[in-house]
Amino acid sequence: MEAKTPKESLTILTDMVLPAETNALNNLFGGELLARMDRACSIAAQRHSKRIVVTASVNHVAFNKAVPVGSVVILEAKVSRAFTSSMEIYVDVWTEDRESGQKTKVNEGIYTFVAVDRTGTPVKVPPISPETDLEKERFESALRRKQLSLVLSGRMKPSDATELKALFTS
Ligand SMILES: CC(C)(COP(=O)(O)OP(=O)(O)OC[C@H]1O[C@@H](n2cnc3c(N)ncnc32)[C@H](O)[C@@H]1OP(=O)(O)O)[C@@H](O)C(=O)NCCC(=O)NCCS
């Protein structure tokens, strides 16, 4: 299969925060943000693979800054690495200032999606060829995150997680 670039999967979701989507502090409810992230990542994974995709794992989410009601929220998702049937998708979350239009990074998430056929069986996806420095950095570290996710879900023995072990021995 021919390699694709991360930008071919770029998915941008722009929406606002309504009162029904907030917590007791009138900030965006975490579960609502997770759902939006999942949707954006799902579309990015479909764009890369051109297949049905399912969420296999949420590898990391950082709720760094609260997002108040009324905010304009922008999610930018891109495939950072493709393996055999699985893809890592990075989603960066920004808010946009009403008057200046300036964007501030507030949160980020890293998801794993798997491409499947109509019976739910995993199928191969095209490889990815990163272009920018950030894309290259995310590509390089993706195998480490995949191994961590597999170890945490009991799908890989810690002793087989070579990339993780290298972190602590270098
Ligand atoms: C994800 C799923 C398709 C994996 O199927 P499986 O039969 O276990 O297939 P495999 O073991 O061959 O795994 C397929 C790929 O997923 C990856 N994978 C599976 N679980 C993973 C996890 N927790 N973290 C990271 N990658 C994972 C495997 O490493 C493999 O990747 P690769 O082909 O790129 O090397 C299957 O578990 C599933 O359908 N889960 C439910 C998905 C779903 O409904 N999501 C929505 C939740 S509401």
C-alpha cells in the first residue's frame, strides 16, 4: 500500500460549548469533550484507511485547561502513525478568542483506532509518512505508546515492551 501523509487525514471540528454540556462550574464536561475527540479521531482514521474504524483504546487525555460555557472549541485530529491494522490519532484541542480570533491550546488526546471489515475483522491500513517536525516526533514516539497501551490492557507482556524498556535504560 502507498504511504499517505498525516495531513491527508486532517479533521477539524469547530463547535461551541452549550449550557447542557457543562459541569457544576459551567465548564465543558470532560465526557462531552471525550465524545467530540472520539468523533474527530474516528473521521481522521477513516480518511486515512478508507475503511470502517473502531476505537480500540484511549491512550492519553490531558484536561489541562477548563473550557467555559460559550467558548468556541476547535479539535484538530490527524493520524500520527499507522501500524498493521491500527492507527494512532492525535487530537489537539484549542479555544478561539471571540474578539481577536486567537487560538489557545487547551487539551489534547491520543486515541487508537483499528480498521475493520464488515464482520469486525481487522484489515491492513496504508503506512504513514510524517512531514513536519511535530509529525515526525509523534510518529517516532507512537510505538512506545502502543506498547504501553497493549501492556496496560494485558495484550502484551511487559518483558516484550522493548520500546518502553529502552526509555528506562538509556
Ligand atoms: C479493537 C478490536 C477490533 C481488536 O480486535 P482483535 O481481534 O483483538 O485484533 P488484534 O489482536 O489483531 O488487534 C488488532 C490491532 O489492534 C491493536 N490493538 C488492540 N487493542 C489495543 C489496545 N488496547 N491498544 C492499542 N492497540 C490495540 C493491536 O495491536 C493490533 O494492531 P496492529 O494490527 O496494527 O498490529 C476489537 O477488540 C474490537 O472490536 N473491540 C471493540 C471496538 C469498539 O466497539 N469500540 C467502541 C467502544 S464503545
